[in-house]
Amino acid sequence: MSRRIMVMALFVLLVAVPVAAQERGTLEAGLFGRFTVLDRDLRLDDSAGLGGRLGYFFNDRFALEADGSLTRVDGLGAQHVTVRPLHLRFLYDIPAWDQVSLLLGAGYAHYRYGGDLEPSVSDWGFGGLVGLRFHDCGPFSFRLEGTLDKFSDVGLIGAVDQSATNWGLQFGASLFFGQQGRCDADNDGVADKQDRCPNTPAGDAVDGNGCSLPKDSDGDGVLDPRDNCPDTPRGERVDANGCPLPKDSDGDGVMDPQDKCPDTPRGERVDASGCPLPKDSDGDGVLDPQDKCPDTPRGTRVDASGCAVVFEEGKRELVLEGVYFETAKAVLLPEPQAILDRVAASLAASPDLKVEVAGYTDSRGSRAGNVRLSQARAKAVADYLIGKGIAAGRLTAKGYGPDKPIGDNATEEGRARNRRVELLKMD
């Protein structure tokens, strides 16, 4: 058979092969035809021959394989030379297209030249392979590949450091033994032999027979056969029939069909109709609709109208608890200022009220000194209230020293109670 006829036959066989994706295997055995192009310096003709291969797959992509072939060529002097290329290589099988993978190989190459050559000659070198594998889901595959073998010391020429490069084109068939994939034409995970629905659409979930499971087209958790509302928008909560449940669009706890105020701001407390409940904006215990003083500072005592009060009903005195001074001085400490702010707000809410700011001390020290100190402290409180907007004509400051004790001056606790500032309602 001429080289041209062989090449044409290989091409026809190649295009007639039904190819598919590669499957995992453990052992590969095959036969191939090889056309060898020898380095010109070897002075041997190019020729075709036959060979075989044996490979072992460590996993579905990586294998170790060996191949060998025999070619008879003509040389100088009408010699008939046999060429036996042998290869031991690592092979990497890379999926490339549907039912086609790319083969990359590298390893040792050994050429033995015999026949009319006496004695025979061997060359060792490096060999590379690039090719394609055509493989369906069965045990057979077909390979088309090219090889390149490089030698640095060529024994056939008899020259040290003389390099040579041989090329090869191989095409053949292989048979896998061991673990093999199952034929699954529709890629649904069920082998064709067990698949009762062999043309399942791509992506469909299937049962053990390869038939499509019921779908939930709108993703609402209700399968299509039971879904009375098959086009429910994504994210809608649905009932057992797949139809949207009533919504609470403003999130106030009242469903839209019953919500008479559907746009209530988030966080508002609402009544049974979904409408906002009255608020107490200043937190004084009086709801806004009845609050005549809606901006009362937090903590201020108020009356039924929401306005600040200074004195409890029926009382004329108010001890300013928590109003303290530096020791033996009339300098207010920072903490009492918040208390006095509330007192100022209460006085501002009662513009007709006049008060006396009365200062007291314990009994230690001279009476004259205690009276002066209590007077200074009373004036310091009055001045602070005036600074907060209370008219000076509404305030009188007076110091009483140790008079009118409300605690036992013989004890530390009693003396602390006696050191105080009071507000007295004036007629």
C-alpha cells in the first residue's frame, strides 16, 4: 500500500468515527499506523509501519504509557533497514470539545536500527507527543497524534554530539479495560440502559428512571401540577395552592386588605386598622393631641396638659435633690446642671409663678459663716436659672444657714440632708 493510499484511508476512518467525551479508564491497549520522517542526516527513507501501545491511567486525565512500532526503510547501498521506535511517556488527557480531548505527552524515546545493519544501532533521547482523542461512552477511542523525538548523540551516524530529530504521525484505535463511564446520551446522570426518558431536556432534575421530576417553574415552593398560580413573582409568599398570601406592604402588622393607612412609616405603632396610634413625642406621659407643651424636656414633671409643674399639688416647698456644690464653696458641680435645666423648664412653663431660692447648711462652723455660705449658694442657683431665661424679678435668693434642719446634725447622713437648696412658692 502506498503512503498516499494509507493517508487517505486514515482520513476516511477518522471522519467516520462517532466521537464523544472521554471517560475514565484504568488500562488502555491499542494499535496504530505510523508514518515516520527520519532526520536527513541518517540517510534513510521515510516510511510507514504499524505499532501498538499500552497505557495505565492513574486518574481520568493522567496516564503512563509505552508504545512501539516497526518500520522497514531503504538506505544507502540498497540496504533494507528496520526502524523500531519505542516510547515511554507520561500522558495528559485534556477535555477540549464535545467528545474530543487534547493529548500532551513527554518522556523517553528509543530508536533501534537493524535489518541489513550489522551490528544493530540504538539511540536514546527525549520524545514529545501532541494529539487528539475521539471517544464516545463505550470502551473504544481513536487517536490522531504527532511525535517529535530528539537525539543528541546519534549512534547510526557514529558522531558524538551529533543531533538528530525524527518526526512521526500516528493514527489508531484503543480499547479501555477496567473502570468505565456509562453511556448517558442526555447527560441526566442515568445510564441509557436504565433511562426510560432518553431525551430529557438539559438541566432537568430526574428520578431513578431518568424522567423529569415535577418542576416549580416560578420557584414558590409549590410544584407545577398543584400550582394554581404558576406565574407568581419571585419572592412572594404563597399558600398551599401557590397563590400569593395577603401582604403587609408597610410592615405594620396589618395586612393590606384591612389596612386603612397602607403607607404607615416603618416603626410606627398602629391600631387594628393599620393607622398610627397617637404619639407622646416628648415622653412626658401626655399624648401629643392633648399635650399643650409638646417639647417638655425629658424627666420634667408635667400636669394633665403636658406642661411642666414645679410644686406638687398642695405643697409650697421643693427640695432640689442632687444639687451639690464644691466643699465650703458656692460653686455648682457639673452634675446638678441637668436638674436645674428641668427646673428652669418648669418655671418657664408657669410664667406667673414666683419662687424663693432658699439655701441651708448643717450646724458645723459659725452661724454667720454658714448664713453667708448658704446665701451665696442660693444666689448661685438663682443666677443659673436666670441664665436659662427665667426673669430675675421672679426669683429671690436667701440663705438660712443651719436653720430649719430636716436631718440629725449629729450624724453624717443627717448633716448631708441639711446641706440643701429649696424652692419656696411665694404668694
